[in-house]
Amino acid sequence: MTRPRILPHLAVLASLVTAILPLTTLLDSGWFGASVSLVAVIVAVGYAGRWVRPGVGFGLQLVALLIGVWWAYPGRLGDLVGLGGWGVPRVLEGAAAQIMTSVAPVDAGAPLRFALVTAIGILAILIDAIANSWRLPLVAALPLAAVFIGPQLAVPQGDHLVYAVAFAIALLLLIAARGSREPRRRSSLAAVAIVIVAAFAAVLAVPAIPFAPTSGVALYARPTSVNVSIDLGDDLRNRSNVEVLRVRTNLAAAPYLRLATHTMFDDDGWHVDTGASAPLVDGFDAVDIDDGIETSARTTWVDRVRLDTQYLPLPENAVSVDGVGREWQVMAENRTARTSTDSTQGLEYSVRSVEVVPTRAQFENLRTGDAPDFAFDVTPEVADGPIGQAARSVTAEARTPYDRAVALQSWLRSTEFEYSLDTPVTDGFDGSDAEAIEAFLQVREGYCVHFASAFTLMARTVGLPTRIAIGYLPGTSTGERVEGRAAYSVTADRLHAWPEVYFSDIGWTQFDPTPSVAQAQNVTSADAEDQPEPVETTAPEPEEARPSVSPSATASATPTPSETAAPAARPSHLDADPWWIALLAAGVLVLAAAPWGMRRAIRARRMAAAARGDALAAWREVVAMVDDARIPRGRALSERALARAILEDPRLGGPAASRVDAAALGALVDAVELARYSGSAPGHEDLAPHLRALSRGIRPAWWGLVPRSLWTR
């Protein structure tokens, strides 16, 4: 056996790494190191395997790929192998959605990193096979060139030219390193294998092809991924009922889950809140509520998280979170948490928070004087235009800040307005800036972002400090109970926007002016007669008299929850169920046995042909048996010369004590020579018994698990 040379393998490694370099200009780090490591391992084990036996390297590469895919997968092993439902399609859908709805450079989330690592690993096996097993380096250059050119077509950048120099050198090395020292070995089976592997790689690689949308409209909405920008119409209009997480709580009802807030507003619209951050493991600042206001300790458990975002879904007034890593950061001013290096995908965590329940009388006495100044900001065009005029009309009879907020909510929830996902798009005001809200107040049809933006801007024009929150509505009951608590399912179409008003002594308080999809939350502890009456304005009587209020604070006094959440550790690949490991091992065994099964099928076909007297098919089986036994044979040997080499081979016992049935071999030689050289019609003698007799002496190496005849001729 010819020793494998290391230079062609190093050339494959260099060409693969330089081919994917341009992707770094479109996709932030996190995937590149993992991909290069997997490529290096695949090339290395391929080279090492070829020192043992041809074909062993390919098997080792498949094992390396499976391990790499396992560790890159952002979820449980059961989802990867299909127990409890296949998770791979969902993860790839999330990866494709992130690419399709993002603008370069894209911060690659966990699903996108998985798709990239998997696709690049498959590409590495394909290129190594074409260049080193089938000795077709020019063919190997074609998919590499496609990978290299793709990012440049998506977003033309001058620095790709620098990468082009390194890539060209690597390709020249790939072609030159293979050289012409060894003859090329081709077969129809190799060609079919190339097509199959290429098609499989293409299916997995398509979600990882980077695109850079030139417009603000996404190509399609992501069911398990969300952009927290207020201009997220495609996400908020998502009709998908795919479950994104499960919720349990120790209180009677599931909470709203906030992802991010928007307080800054200018001519460009709303902006996601940013600010100082601290490690989430250190907890939030304590909650400071006035002594006379009732509070309840809430514990919320969140699991089965399929959502792919860098913002952590949290209930209002979060105090501490258990079950997430140190990569998560707290933004203290708005009690949200985010990360720049991870994703919510696959998390299981618990949150302690404080539920604030003022009475109606307490609400009436609350003021807004100590609110952040920027929570009052509004442009003169908004204050003096149709938005401000409508707000002053609706709140003309309101006596207190709370009354003004309730009046605005009741008006927007009245029959004057309708909930519609389509009208803002067809009428051209699908946005949240001042012009879009003015159009919404004219048409009076829209969805949550329009209702929340209208409330927030109108409230600011009458002196109320406000902001917009993005998150998820309370989930719907699944009918299941886990550890005695009801489980709620939160689906993608529960993504929602709602306004919050700041009141002294309790902080940010949630309102919900969106009709139909959101029922106004009702947590005030007043009696029925204590509830606010709708304010009489020029608008029709409100549809709901009772306000949506769920107070939220941002200050300090640590609550003492009645129930402490047990830390929910993030699932690890090492805690896999033994059945999953057994199934994965079985899959590896089936994959490893595939060459043996293919060889048996080919042998059966040839034996059937030999039984009909096909001498050429019978002789092809003789040659295959010789190759499988690792018996050296010259490429130009005649049938009779090859038969003599078989009988004299020392590994088969030599001429004195041969294990080979010489009579059977001689009969096959006579038959094939007659068929090949006599020019007469093929005979009808049954040659299968001769093949069976011969096979008893010529045993395949490695028990036939790695049949060499599949890739030699």
C-alpha cells in the first residue's frame, strides 16, 4: 500500500480555511474557531486513517463529524437524534431566519453557529474525498470557489481581495500537491457518491448561505427568533403557533415576559434601551415599594426554551435568576437581561420577582415627579399635532396621572379601534414613528405596536412618563401540572408590545391598550365598586371599564418570596439519557456497516449474473475479492496472469499449500477468456458455484467491513 503523503492533506486544510475566511466579514465570531477546529480534526483523522487502510479514514471522519455536530447542537441530544421530536429542522429554520432577516455583520446565534459548523464539517469530508481519495483536485476547487465567492456576492467588500490572494495560493498548493505521481482511480460508484454527498451538503449548507437584505422588510417571519427593535413588524405579525417556551409560576396566573424596553424617542422613532450592566448571577437591585402597598412574591420557572434571542424573557420586577451562566448581563435601569455571546435556546431557569398590587385609592395618590427625564421626551410635532390633540381630548376630564392613563387605555380598547395585522401593511403605515401613529389614529386599525406607540406618545403629551416593552403575552394553559403547578405554553404568535407608565413609589406600571389579542390585566385589590369608571370624552363609551394595570418597580428592598426556586441548571450534553447514547451508538454502527452492505448487494447481483453464464460479471467479482483481500495486483495483468498471481500469493498459502480452489479459478479464467476473445456468444454454464468455491479461500480483510473494491477498479 502506498504511504499517504501529508502535503496534499495540508493543502486541503489550507484551502478549506481560506475558503471560509470571507464569511467572517458577514458573521461575527463564535463559529469560525469551532469550524476550523472541526476541519483540522477531519483532515487529520483522514490522513491517519489512510496509514492503516484505505477507507478507514472516511469512517473516522464521519465519527469526528458526528461528535462535532453533537457538541455544536444548541439543545438536548434527544432532539438531535429524534427522540421526542426532531429538533434539527427547527434549529436550521431559526438559523435561516436569522440570516434572512439580518443585516451584515450578523451576530451568529446558537442555531446559526450549529448550521455553519455542520455544513463546513460536511464540506471538509467532501473536499478531502474528492482531492485525496479520488485524486480530483480541480473538481474539489469548484465547491471551494463557490463558498469563497458567496459572501462577496452578498456584500461586496474590498478586503475580500486580500483573502483572494491566500485562497488562490491554497488552491495552487492543492493542485500541485496531488501531482501525477499516483494514477487516478475512478469508478461509477465514486461518481455517484460525489453526487450524493454534494446534494446532502447542499441541503445543510443552504441555511448557512449569508444574505444581506437591502430593505427593512424581512423575507419571512421567524417563529423561534425575534428582533427586539420596535420596528419588528414581521415578528409581531407572526401567525406561527410554534411553541417557544413553557412557563410555570407559584401564583394564580402566568405573567407577561419582558425581553427589552424602548424609552428614547426622536425623529427616527424608538430606540432599544441600553446602559450600565452587571453580571446577572449577582442579581438585580432590590425592589423598593412604599410600605403601605401590598406585594406578593412570585417564582416563575421557564423551560423548553426554543426561542433564539440574546434577551432573556423575564417577568416584571425580577430580583434574581437561577440557571443561566455568567455571560448574561443585567441592565439595571429597566430590569432586563441580555448577552452578546450566547442565546436563550435550550435554557432552563427560574426567576424570583415581586408582584405589586396597589388599591385604587393608592393609584389615585401616585404621582410621576421622580421619573427619568427622557421618559417625557416627545417632539414638538407630536405634542402640537394630531397625536397631542387627541390625547388632550381623551383626558380632558381626568383628575390624576392614573386617571389619564386609564382614559387613554380605555379609549384605545373601545369599539372605535379594531385589531388588524394587515391594514398597516396595505395602507403603508406599518411602523412606529410619528407619521405612522398619526395614520393609525386616522384609520384606527392596527396591531399591538401601533396601540402601544399611540398610547405611549399620547401619554407623554399630557405629562405621563412612558416607555414601550417588547415581550410575550402570558401563555395558554396546557392542562398539564408539573410538581403541582400548571404549565403554560407560550407560542411565537404571543409576541407582543405594550406600554408602561412610571409612578412614584411603585415604579413602572404595565398597561395594555391593544384590544382582542390582549385582555387588560387586572390586579388591583379594590372591590368592584372601587374600580374606575370610564372617563367621558368625545369618544364612544369604552369597551372595558376596568384598567389594565400590573405595577412594576425599579427601585430597591429585597422581597422575601414565599417560595424559593430551585436552581435549574442548563442542560448539558453529558447528562444524556443512556437510551439516547445507545441510539447514537447504533446509528454510528449502522453507518459504519453501510460499506459492507453495499458490497454484499453488489456481490449478490454479480452472483446472479454468473449463474446465468455471464463470465465477465463473474470475473469482476473475482477481481473484487482480490481487492477486498488486499492482494496486490497489477493494473495491466491479463486474466490468466492474475490467476497465477493469486495462486502464488504467500498470504493464501503459496503454491505448495494453497487455500484457493485452483480448479474453480481455472474454470473462471477459461470462461472469461472464451467470452472476451473468442467472439462467440456467451455460454450458459452456471459459474456461481466456482465463485462460491473461490470465495472460501480468498477471505476479505477486516471481515469485509471496509471493502476496498468499492473505490478501486
